[in-house]
Amino acid sequence: MPEQSLFEKLCGGPCAQVKSLDDFYLTNRGSPMKFCKDCHNVRTKDWWDSTDPAVKRQYSKNQRRNNLKARKASEKKHRIKKRDMGGFRTPERRAYHKRFRDGRKQMIFNVYSNGACACCGERDLRLLTIDHLNNDGGAERRSLGARGSTQRIYARLIREGFPKGYQVLCFSCNTGKHIAGGEFCPHQLTVKELWQSFLDFVLTKSPPSEADVLRSQVA
């Protein structure tokens, strides 16, 4: 018999080789199966090709029934555990998760804008949010899914080493940037220029873009 270590197992299939435990599927109890993955796949394919279709349909039906029973048992166990704990969303757990979220946001905001709004300088964490410089935040959130998408963006920024293309704005500046066309926040324009753009809109019904107003200010 070939020698094997604690992290290896002798395959009981046709190959009869000593392989790493990673080359074996695991049973429901977590132990490696008798056959390695290659022998198991060949054996399963041969059985599926040579078995009567009626037998295969009954086998699939039994598998779905067993999976349904296991899912119901798991849900029942989950309900009992939740009842015994008095509910998973206890005040202590909510406070813990809020501290975690706030700490992650503070770390990200410190990296991108030193913990302050890049436009008006607001530093209250409750009033700050991440802003996409390319105005593609909606597309990114849709790609990540609607539920918890902002937290997923924060996790991705940390995982990818804080990539470029983001800044920190307060909610007012972020909304103002969106209303102004997605290029500049209205805070960056003087009151006189805002009134001039408003008069141009009233007189010509074709308001100038925020970029044109800012360029005229620089000139």
C-alpha cells in the first residue's frame, strides 16, 4: 500500500492513487469520500448514461424531496434559536454593527478627503457620503444589488486598496452636484453668477451649464 500522510488519502476508485484531501469531495459529515473527484465524476457520468430515464427522474425527485426536508429542518432550527435568543436584532447587536459601519466609513473618508466634505468642509460623519467623480454611482449600486449596496461599495473600496474615482461630499453638496448637472456643486459658484444664470434661464429659456458659468468666473 502506498504511504500516505495525514493530509492525504488513498482513492478507492480505479486510479488507486494517494492524493491530497483537496482532491476528494466531502460527505455531509465533513469527511472525505471514498473515491477522488476524478473517479467520482467518471462513476457518476457512467451511472447517469446507463440508467433508465424513469429511474433518473425518480432519483431527481427524491433529491428534491430530501433537500426540501433539510431546508425545512434548518429553518425550524433557525426559528428556535432566534426565539431562545430573544431575536437576532437585539439592541446590543444593532449597536455593535453600527460601530463597525461607522468605523469603516470613517476610515474610508479619512483616506479620500481627510474626513471632510471636499466642497464645504463639513466633518460630521452623519452628514457625509461617498461621491463618484464619474457620476456612475447608480450603475455601480445596481451592479452590486439594491440591498446593502452602499456597504458593499465601502467593502470593495477597502478590498481594492482605495482606488481613484471617488471623493467625500456631504449630502447637500452631493445633491447640489446632481441638480447642477453632475460636474460642480453650486457652492463653487458665487451668488452673482447664480443670479446671472437664473436671469439667463428666465430670459432665454436655455440655462447655461454650470461648467460655462465656472469658466466665465475663472476668465
